[in-house]
Amino acid sequence: MWKKDESDKSSAPPFAEASSQDSGGAASFSTAPPAVIGSSLTVNGNIAGTEDLLVEGKVEGDISLPDNVVTVGGSGVVKAHIKAAVIIVEGRVEGDLVGEEQIEVRRSGHVLGNIQAPRVGLEDGAQFKGNIDMSPKNRPAAAPAPAAKKDSGDNAKPAGQTTDAKLPGKV
């Protein structure tokens, strides 16, 4: 009786490409539409929450969505530090970007700031000025070097030399 029209297929929004289909078992992101800051809107202040965000307007302040996708659309202008699981830049960003999983700067994107994420993509034509840190987020800390003992007595050696240990019963 009621039949769904097969021609009514909507195209995927730009944030859909950031879903973790190929992220090697990482958390998957919502397929719900993102919160949108429209092209005529300006936000002055910090943004935090638990849903994906598409910025087509202007934002001045920090954006913190560590478990979600933040997309700066083609008309988006952001002067803020952004922290998210995935960050996609198609517009302009002035500030540092920290991606828990990945950051992608598309060919229309302009970034003035540092990028830190385990996976970073800069498309041909993208403009970027800053530093990139692709250190894995769970990297083991380097073991500190053992502190050298200071011997100021009769057995003192010049710097760089060590005292040979003698084990009992061994020559």
C-alpha cells in the first residue's frame, strides 16, 4: 500500500565522510545531522557539547567536541582553537587544531595554526601555515635515564667514567 520512493535518496552531507568506517575499529560517529552555525550567524564564545558541528558562519572562541566531528564549511570562518575527534576544514581557521583521530584540510581550506592528530590530510591546493604533530595519542613515555651518582670521596672518577663493580668470588 505505502511504498517508499526509491528516487528520494539524499546526498550525504560533508560530515558523513568523517564517519569512522575506515578508522580501524575506532568509535563510530552519529549519522544524525550536525548542529549548524549558519552562514549569517556569528558566535562569540566557547562551544562545547556532544554532537557533530558544521560551521558555515563565524566563530570566535574555543570549540571543544572531543568525541565528535567538527566541519568548517566553505563559508566558515573560525578564530578559535578546535578540539574534536575529527576535524574537516573547507573554510578558514585561525587557531590550533587538535584531532583525537584525524584532521583533514580540503583544497578550499586555509589554516593558520598548529595541527596535532595521529592522521593528517592536506589536499592539493589547501593552504596551511604552522606545525604538524602526528605523534600517536597513546605513545609510551620514554624511560628517564638513571641519575648518575655523585662520588666525592677517594673513589671519585673524572666525568664520563664509571667505577667497575666487583662481584664476590669473581675476578
